[in-house]
Amino acid sequence: MEGSIPIETVRTDGFEMDYFRFGDGEETLVILPGLSVQSVMGAADAVAAAYGPLTDAFTIYVFDRRREPPASYTVSEMAEDTAAAFRALGLEQACVFGASQGGMMALRIAIDHPELVRRLALGSTTARMTDARYAIIDRWIALAQDGDAESLYLSFGEAVYPEEVFEQSRELLVDAARTVTDAELARFVVLAAGMRSFDVTDALDGISCPVLVIGSRDDRVLGADASEQLAAALRGHTDCELYMYDGYGHAAYDTAPDYRDRLLRFFAPETGAEQQ
């Protein structure tokens, strides 16, 4: 894919939200990325390259969180804003992939707005934040509040990546930390704090579409049990498949080489089967 992916903005009555899109397939795929220190909008070209195998079947939209979030901004509110962005762009019956915090948002959208979601993939996420799962988020919030971007980036990288990947990426993480602004740290605090009370366990029966849950047995952020418990709960309500990686960490969605092919087989079974 040549050239840079342009960043676009969707506007509603209440907010503006940046997004980018790529691919020219007939079907729609929406990616809701996880919590990050700096916006994924800055990595648009890398994301488009990574999801190249899906671009023949799908036109792919990747959404940021809203611009200028309020001081208190829960995951459920993030999800509601994103659903409004879907509608503003005319998206419905989309395939949706949410990773980590983005997976929590995707769960909420599928529960509250089932007409928007045709198939749902959930990577390294949970239906309920516990104190144990939130402990590392609390640490990141404290580092961001202290203005220690380097320690934040290193703590974040060490938690989400396998040890070998983290060590290989250490210098890149330190370099990235030097570019972080005070505004980005403040935004990170707001988005991270919004996860604290997340719990949709009693609402999962509102999901009626097929679901793929992908986790990692060495997830050092939420723990392997988060994906396993989510899949077990969903199997009582809908068509749900669980796949667990081993050795790729919380960010298996970035580190597992077959991750995008697995998504393609789930979202477009006929196309995925042809490429096996």
C-alpha cells in the first residue's frame, strides 16, 4: 500500500473523533484498539500494513477515542461515543475487533447496539475489571501523573509484550517516551481511569452475534483467566469460540504471526479458508 493513510474526523453533535480507514473490500471491519500512551492514529501506516491480509475482503476503520474527553470518562461512555461515530459514518452490521480496552468497548457496543455488530472478536480483554486486574493500570496512572513518561513506557512494554520482544523494543520505547507531551499523559490518565469500574458480566446475554475470544496464557496485564472466564460466560448465550495463545503476551494481537489470519477466518470464513 503506497503513501500515508490519512487521518479523518467524524463529527457529531457532542464530540469529534479521529479515525482512519483502508482496504477496499465490500464488508466493513471496525478495529477498536486498546489503551495506549499515544494515539494509534500516529501508527496508521503500520496498522494498515499489519492488516493487509484482510483488505481484499474488508474496508477497515480504526477509531481513536473522542477528542478532549471529559475529566471522568468510563469505558461505557467511550463505547457509546464510538457507537455514535458508527452511525454518523453509516456503519452497521460491521465485523468488530476490539483489543484490551477496545474489547471492553466492543462488548458494550454489542450489548447495547446489536444492530451495529454482525460478528465480534475480542482480544486480550475481560468482561469485568477486578482489583487484581486493575493493579497494573493504577501503577501506570501514577507514573503518568508523575510525568515519568519513560518509566510509563517501559512498564507498559514490559507488561504487554513477551520478555524477548520487550528487550528488543526497549530503546524504541525510550525514544517514544521522549516525544510524549503533558497533554498526552493527562489524556492517558483519563482513559486508564475509565476502566476501573467496568463490569458487563450481567449483561452478556444481550450479545446475539457469533463471538471469537482470543487470549494468551502468559497475559501479564489481565491474566489468562480473563479471556477464559469471558468465553465461558458467553457460551451460555451465543455462538462463542475461544483460542488461547502461549508465549505472545497480552499484546498477542501485535506479536502472534497468525493473528490476522485467525481474524480473517472468523470474520470471512470462505475467504479465510481459501487462504489456508
